[in-house]
Amino acid sequence: MKTVYAVLLSLAFGVVIAGTLRSETAQLRGTGDLGIVIERATGSVLIVDTTEHRVLNRVEGLGDLSHASAVFSRDERYAFVFGRDGGLTKIDILTGRIARRVVQAGNSIGGAISDDGTLIAVSNYEPGGVRVFDTETLDAVADISAKWDGGLSKTIGLVDAPGRRFVFTLWDAGETWIADFSAGVQPVITKLKGVGDRPYDALITPDGRHYITGLYGEDGLTAFDLWQDPPKPHRILRDYGRGEAKLPVYKMPHLEGWALAGDRFVLPAVGHHEVLFVDARTFEEVARTKVHGQPVFAVARPDGRQVWVNFAHPLNDTLQVIDTPTGKVIREWKPGPAVLHMEFAPRGHNVWVSVRDAGVVQIYDARTFEKKAEIPAKSPSGIFFTARAHRTGL
């Protein structure tokens, strides 16, 4: 009897264990096809499945998301959302919950994660400067005061650079600073002067070599070669910018919206109904394309063959697609009122488009332009996929 009892007990135990494993296995999933959509008016974020084109969760309580952006942990499990109210929120995108949230300033304008995934930096308008946090705990590890001769400066254009570094620009001082954390949590600061009048935004090239900032107070941009020691300012595209714009500027384009298509950049022209083609090696303008309105984002399909462009108010109901070899507009349509953001699937088979005032995110086949799906959302704006975790400057 003992032998029979032991066998039955073993079988029962095996059934319990097998059932538990099946249950746990059913709940397991990867993160490579996930992403988030910012719902700017309600302080919430949608967690989306980019394969099945559906919403998995809504996370609420993120504060002011009127100018929100996000980065991801190296394992793609956590999204770090930067709110305009100074909030830094760590979201577990597998459980759909806030892991931790801190309000670290009065007014912030974005951030970046270090290349090793250990540090989060936030760029602040009020009180200025950059604050840096541990990604595991969101405990503060560094407070970089942007103090200059005129007082404290707003910081903007914050990006990650190779070697556990952050690069950012001081709006008031007209300087660019490099914060090097390679030796620990006490950064070595390199201050680069001569940037220009009121640098308003910046980007870093995908290889992490060139940092480029736009100038609000004058035409042109300033580029730094981060391989130089120390990097020196180099003025480029002197006919591009805010200083001598012939039209009212309804919205300054985001320099993060520069598209690298083959060996050329495609960027929005400030205050003009044009995009510019720029040689990626010399930073010289090589061509222009007339477009529907004042462009805000110019986003390249991952293979670089096409660039999708959206526009500022009052012409912000339209999308155009440019064929990069010819520079011609090959498609135009009106998804709806207030097209704000576009995000391609990592290998470019489809693209997600937020249409704020229609309350939807639309998903298109990136080659046929056929609309594949539509997801309801509350005033959607930024769309960010987890593949960004493995790209410099995003």
C-alpha cells in the first residue's frame, strides 16, 4: 500500500508542478515587440503589442505629459518616461505598473539613458541643470548645476554618448557640456564654448560621433566631432535656422527628427515648406524638396529608402512620403487632425502614427501605405518602441 500511495502522491505532485509550469509559461512573453504610446492630455501611457496591434495595459498617474519622451532599459522591460512637470517615471511594461516615480525638478525637457544602462539623466528648464539617477532605484547620484556667468541656465538637447557620457546644451549660456561618468558617479565635465545664440535642441548621429545643435537666435547649426579632444565648434548650414526665417515659425522642428537615409540626412527646414538633404560626411546641403507645410518630424524608414514627414499647425492633418533617391514626394494623404508622431517597426514593415485630435493611433504598411489597424487612444502623441533600447541617442 505504501508503494501505491507513494506512486499516487508522486503523480499528483507531478500534475500540480506541470500545471504550475504551464500557467507560468502561458504568462511569459518577450518585450521585443512592445512599445508605449503617450496619452498627453490624461497623464497616462498605453503599453502596446506591435505584432498584434493591440493595447495590453494603460498606466495612469504620470503627471504632465505635454512634452513627454521615453527611453528603455537594456533588457527592454522598463520604460523611463520624462514628464514636463519634472516627473521621472519607471514603468514595468510587462506588469503594466509604475515601478517607481520621482518628481526631480519643476520643469523638465527630456532625458537619456547611459550606454551601459545604469544611469538616467534628465534635462531641466527649472531650476536648470541636469540630474542623474540610478536606473534600478531612481536614487539621485549626481546633480550637475548649469551655472555660468549669467546665472543658472536651462539645459536642452540631452543625449547619451558612447563611454558612459551625456552631452547637453545650455540655452542661456550658448555652451555645450559633456558629462563623463566612465570613472564612476562623479562626472568629469568638459565645457565647450562658442556654440551660438540660444541653442534650442540637438541630436547625436547614430554612430555617436557627431553632436549637432540648432540655434534659435541665428541661422545655422553648430556641430561637434566628439572624437576630437577637445571637440571644437563647427558652424554648418548657415542658411538654416530661426534667425532669418521668411515665414512665422509655428513650431520649431525637433532635431531628433533628422532622418539618416543612406549617405544623406533629411531635415525639416525651420519656417519653410521644405526639407533639406545634407551630405552626412561634409554636412553641406545638397538638395531641397518642397513639401506641404512647415515640417516638424522627418522620419526615415529603417532601410533609408523613404522619409515620412508631418507638419506644424495649421497644416498638421497631412502626411507626406519622400522617395530619398529622387527627393520626390511620392505619397500624400490626411490621416486626421493633429498628426504628431511616427514610429517605425524596427525592421520597417509598418509605421505607427499618432493622430491626437482624432483620438487614434493608425498603423500603416510602410510599403503599400495600406492602413492595417487603428487603436483608440486619449490625445496620443509620442510613440516609442522597445527597440530604441539598443540605439544611441534615442
